[in-house]
Amino acid sequence: MPFSGPVTHRLVQLAYNPGISPKDGGLPGLAVLKNVISSINLFGIVAIVGALATSLAVWAWGHYSGGHQAEANGKKGAVVSTGCALGLGAANGIVAFFSGLGGQVH
């Protein structure tokens, strides 16, 4: 005979599915918000292009002038800029992947 006390009732409440899922067009201004986020993403990508160009120039200058610290900082800047570009470019896919993965949890 299963236990039917207050603990079981609480466990049943924790397992309750509220039935909430993302809905497109649920709030006014969603199109504006998407436009703003897309613009921020574009601004970030343009800034990263500038950071990458600057980092590569510092890397080259440090290499040819014998400035090992400048060369190391240029390399770090190039790697960080490349990683940021990868993250910004893949942000939509990463969020969609994990959102789909989270939707499979029961």
C-alpha cells in the first residue's frame, strides 16, 4: 500500500507540469525587441572585426620589433576576438539547441 501522506502530496505538486511553452507574438513589441537584439549583435560583430584587426597588427608589430609582450598580447587579442565572433555568430543556434534540449526534459 503506497504512502499517502503530506510528503507524497508535495512530491506530486513538484512533478506538476504547468504547461508553459514559448509563444511567438505573445507580447506587444516583440518585433522591436528582435530588431534591437539583431542590431546589438551586428554592432558586436563590427566591433570584433576592429578588435581582431588591431590585435593582428599588434601581434605583427611585436613580432617584427622584438616586443615579446606586445606579440603575446596581440596573440591573446586575436584568440579572444575569434572566440567572441564564434560566440556571436552561433548565439542563436546555441540558444535554440539548448531550448530544444530543455523542452525534452520531463
